[in-house]
Amino acid sequence: MEHLILLHGAIGSKQQFASLQTLLSAHYHVHTFNFYGHGGDDFADQPFSIPLFAEQVINYIESIDLQRVHIFGYSMGGYVALYIAKHHPSMVQKIITLGTKFYWDTHIAFKEAQQLQPTIIEQKIPAFAKVLQERHTTHQWSNVLNQTADMLIAMGENNHLHEDDYASITSPVCVMLGDRDKMVTLQETLNVYTKLPNAQMAMLPNTPHIIEQVNMGLLCYMIHHFIDTDKTKKPTLS
């Protein structure tokens, strides 16, 4: 069996992939893990960043001596996967992203960071605060949100992947977006798709951004279909 790594999104954890992992395990050796500080795991000795999380994935791949893995990345996880493909292409076979936000500027970053204030979440969305406390432990969840907010602000000032970078990513990539996603725009997804030299694009019907509301059976089918086919190169448009 080939190896497939699942990368969760910002303020997420590997537990969100439990049902997807079960479905995909019929086809692949599936690997999941938490990014630093997430899911109750230890924080790194430096702030959250895309390069930090990418280095963590690379270290994991090397630690168990994997050769050219497939990667599925949800939201931020997809951004990390593409960053790895850009800087370490020999490690990656195929990449699938879902709901990945590619375009960041100071306005967007500030707006998203404002939604990650622990005190406001506790006051206005106590049920979500409880979910985050259970996901990251009561003592760590606020730190996860604060460091994520700082990371987004930094990305708004200096995006780690610029538009020109995507043209140099030669790994086959399937860029997926839910048709009900209110965080990621169709235009930014199309812009990246058109720049990737070896890509496909898929729109998931009746699918919002939140991973828990994604049809996991459909997602498993899309991932397996893309990995299992060699016909990934985009046709030349006349």
C-alpha cells in the first residue's frame, strides 16, 4: 500500500479525521498527527508558522523513512502541503487540498484573527469554546488560538507562497473547494488551479468549510480517485 498523510487545519486536530482515516485505510497506509500545540500535544520553542509546520511534517516523513508520500491537507493543512511540495518536491507524490485559503493580505488576516479571541468565543459561542477546550485541553486552547491569530497576521504581511510559486510546483495536485465555503473564494481557488502546471479542480456539492460537515464518503472517493489515476495533467486549452 502507498502512504497517505492527513494534515488538519488551523485550530484543528487529527481526531477530526477519525472517520476519514477509517475509510481511506482500505486503500492506503494512513498517517495522522497533530501540528505542534494542537490536540494537547507539546508546543514548539517558536511561534506557529507555515514553515514550522512544514518542517514538522518533513521530520515525520524522515523519522519513519517514507518515500514520496501522498498528502491530503484540509484548510491550513493544504497550504502546508503545497509549501512542502514547493521546497521539498522529492518527498511528495500527489497532493489533495480542501478548503485551503490561498490569498492573504493584512485586511483578511486581521479579520480572521479577530474571530480567534478566546474571551469573545467563551462569551458568544460557549459551545464552540467547550469543543476547543476538549480538543486542545483546557490549559492550552487559548494559547492555540492566540498563536494561530499571530500566525495569520504574519501571513497577511508576508505570504509564504506567492502566486508565482505555484507554477514551480510540479507534483500533481487536486484543489477542492466546497460550494458552501464562506471562508475561501472560488476566484482565489481558480487562480491557484490555473497556475499549477499539473492539477485538477473539484467542487464538492452542498459542502461548507467546516470539516465536520463534509461528506466523508464523498471526500474519500475523491481522494482515492485522484491518487489512483495517472491522468492528472491539465489539457491544453485552444
